[in-house]
Amino acid sequence: MSWEEKLKEIVKKYMWNNWPGHDFFHAIRVYNLCLRLGEKLGADLDVLKAAALLHNVGYKEDVENHEILSAKMAEEILRNVGFPEEKTGDVVYCIRVHRFLRGCRAKSLEAKILQDADRLDAIGAIGIARCFSDSGLRNQKIWIPWIKPKEKYDGKSDSCINHFYEKLLKIKDSLNLEESRKIAEERTRFMEIFLDEFFREWKGEK
């Protein structure tokens, strides 16, 4: 079994019972986006594959600081699966800086791709599904019309719909790479169409 196949099995074990927005399938979707971008941009695919699979491996144990724990766990996991030792530091760096809320500026191409892929998974059709799934788990309202969206996202929204305006619709402007922005434009437009339909139905207009 290759180190990549071993990693997928390990990540599945750690993340299978996570909330849907940050479960094993999130890691696989980010992995797929990283490969798409990495192949086109000439990135180190070994680093990208490992970083994408492991970037949230510590999420369930420490949600608030999961990037730090995930990076620490990644070092040990990579040693045990036979990953190239000289590339481990690059993987750990990608994981440490990937998180949207921290606002870290990625320096390596691989870290930029992981940041973008992770953020792209929060928008579009998948993003809509994740938003409502996570809101339901938090027992959060779909929308509270008299609570306006905050100007700056602080990690928590008052309703699912407010989350679109506080974070999701702004993600396209936070991306590192032109290739990522092309994907984000299409996914953002899909969310805008959804929101237009949502408000028309809410008001009973259709």
C-alpha cells in the first residue's frame, strides 16, 4: 500500500464522525481541488496530497486550534506511512497557514493552493449544503430578518443566511491564485442565485 493510500485510511479513521462540513469527505474534496490546481500550476503534488488529506485531521479534538494540532499530528503520521522526510516540513507549513479565520498569508505555491482549495469548498453548491448542515447542528435559525450581517466576520454568524454575507460571498476576494478565482466566480454566482430565490420564497413572491 502506498503512503497516499495509507494516509487516506488514517484520515478516514480520524475524521469519519466529524461534523459534515469538516468530515472525511471535506478532506477528499479539498484533495481533489488541490490536485486540479496543482497539476495546472506545476506544484509539488506529494506535498499537496499530504497537506490536503491531513489539514483537518485534528479538527475533532481541538476545533479552535485545529490547524496547530493537525500540523503536529501530520509530522508523526507522515513518518509512519513512509512519506518523503525532506518534504514533511513543507506539508506542515501548508497545514499551519491554511485557516481562513487566522488570515495567514501563504508563501509557498503549495500553501497558497491548499488555502484556496479549502476556501473553495466553503462556497458553491457544496458551500450551501455545508452552511445549512452546520447551522442545523448548532440549532441556529435559518434567517432572522431584523439582525443585519456583521461587517467583519468573527467566527460566528447569527443565522445561516447572515453567514453568506459575512463570510461566504467574500471568499472569492481572499483567494491567492487566478485559477482559484475563476472557480470562485462561478461558485459565488450560484450562491447569489440561491439567495435571490430564497428571499423571493421567504416573502411569498413565488
